[in-house]
Amino acid sequence: MAFITFQLIPLPWDVVSLLSPATASVLDYSATNRDFTALTIDVGATIQALQKNTSYVVLFFLVLVLVRTRTRLVVLAGTIVGVGFLEALFGTASLVGWVEFSVLSGTTDTGEATGTFANRNHYSAHLAMGIAAACGLLIASFGQFRLGKDWRQTMYSYLDWLMSWRTLLLIPLVVMSSAMLLSTSRAGVLGFFMASVLVLLFSYIVRGSSVADLHIVPFGVIAVAAGVAWFGAESLIRRVAHFSLASEERLEQWRLTWKMIQDYPITGSGAGTYEHIFPLYREGTLRPLIYDHAHNDYLELLSGYGIVGSLLLAAAVVSILFVVMRAYRRRHDPLIRGMLFASLAGSGSMLFFGIVDYNFHIPANAAYFFVLLGIGIAAARLPHSKKREMRPPEVAD
């Protein structure tokens, strides 16, 4: 945040020319003040980026301040699941024609579920974080789950779990998984799958095959199988089968964005300025459209923030994930482990998705990302269920 603010501070023209010659070259055509100017090429866009990022950081700290009991942790995770469940229902209903609504065209003939989002990829990323929270609550419900000595006792344990109230948690998981398949987002499905597998693999390597988290695997398979049996996955399979690397326009856009990064390597062109600076680099091979994002959050981050700003943000996120992973390795409490899984799988899916899209520039998804990071830190510091809960101080009347 301090670095974005630094991009807005008027600096002597010679300093700007030294730190970012490309910025000085661009501003030489438009700047009215040749004595002092900012490092960003568009002050308004960078102020807007500063406001958005400040909001996300505030959300993160609100989670740390307010989520100080196990009950609040469950309520927050349940809220994320509830919103994802409603999004999934709405997107599915819009697609099959039960609700005549579409954000883009007002019709339902797009052939893909988008919910209240304008893009299937952003819708899929939002559902992925809801599914991660649902899986976390499922893991928390495995507190009394025990594997038997043989397959009969193990099967009895699964049937006993399915006959309890906890099986209701499968409903939002199935609905959200179905809606994700209906979105036909290849990156969304693959990103969540890779993030979940890596987290479970880490759990298996550290804790062995007896860890309760692995019980989520058969229920995840059930959720996907139910979605495929209910609505099918022909559209998604068709998109995967017809994928051609040569026809991907994003590759050409990434190449041009890399040229931008080479011109603004240290401090970037300014947070939020991609849309305004990219026209200087576009070539005739691209369609006559406004390219407001790079379809790669990491390349766009480098172009706007430079190496300095990108490393600062990366260090913050990596340090948070390190704390969450360390707690996931050490903690045994089912609820804590479930919430840590939700944090790692949900945020991990966004990080994978960032390679091919710009979900971090979609406010709803970016906000959920920081909330999930906050849930991870909040869960890591909560005591075990047998210990006294850490409660907020009483406020005097």
C-alpha cells in the first residue's frame, strides 16, 4: 500500500526519468508540470487501485479482529458456502431457463452458467472458493469419524456419517460443483482440482494416510459424479477437446505485455493503468477491442507495479500462506484443519487461476481471496476445542 502511495507522490522530473524513463517519455507529451510528476501515468486509475486494495486489506484485518471464536469461524465459512450455494442455484436456473436473466444480454442462450457474473471464468472462480469452504466444513464434521479395521467397518463408518445431519453439507457441495461444470470454465475446474490435490498431497506426506482430511476425497467424487449425472459435462468436454494453443489470443497479448514490463521494470507504469498503456503496444494481430486486463494477473501486476511492488505483494501473500501451511501441518483439531484446508484450497485455486485470467481484478473474488487468507490466520491461532476459547473483551455499556 505504501508503494502504491509512492507511485502517486509528485517527484522531481529527473528522479522520475531515472527510476522510469518510459514513464517520463509518455508524460512528456501530456504533463503540464515539468518540475514535478508522479511515477504513474494515470493518477486517477492508481488512486482507484489504491482504494480497492485498501478495502481488501481492511477486510483481511477485520477477519483477524472479529473471528476470535470457533463459532464465528463456522459462521463466516458457512456464509461463504451460503453465498456460493445461492450463486450456483441462480446460475443453474438461468441456464436451464427457470429464470429469464443474463448479466450480458438478458437471455439464457449463452450455453454456460455465469450467475450474477458477466464472465464464466469469474463465476467459476467464485464457486471454487465456496466449494473450498464447503469442503472445510465437511472436514470439520469428520471429528468423530473413524476408519474400521476392515472394509466392512469402514463402510459402516461412512454409512453412519451419511445417516447423520452432517450429510446436509453435501447438498451445497453438489450444487456448486454442478454449477462449476456448467460454467464450462476449463481453468476454473483445473485450478481448483490442482489446488485441492496439492493441499491433500501435502497433508498425506506430512500426516500419512490416516489423516481425516483424506475422507473428503470420496465425497468430492460423489459431488462431481452427481453433477455430471444431473446436467452432464458435454460442453466442458467439448471446450477441452477443441482447445488449441495456436488459436489462443492471450499468448499474443502476453507477449506484448512482456514488452511493457521490459519498459517499466522497476516501478511499473502505475497500479491500475494497464488499460491506458497497452494501446501503445498493441499490434494488428489483436482484435479491435479494449484490452483492460492482461488475462494474466502476474504479468499485469509486473507491468503496473514493477519488480519492487510485485515483490512486496508476493512477500506478503507468501508469508501468510506459509503461516497457514505450518499450522495445517501441526494442528489436529478437525475444525481448525477444515478451515485451514478451505483457506489453502480456496486461495490456491485463485492463485492458479491468475495464470490465465484476471480474477484478482474482480472485486467480489479478490475480496473473498483476502477473507480466506484471514480465515487461515484466524484458524491457525485458535486454541484446540478442549481448551478455553479466546473470546473478545466485553464492551462496557
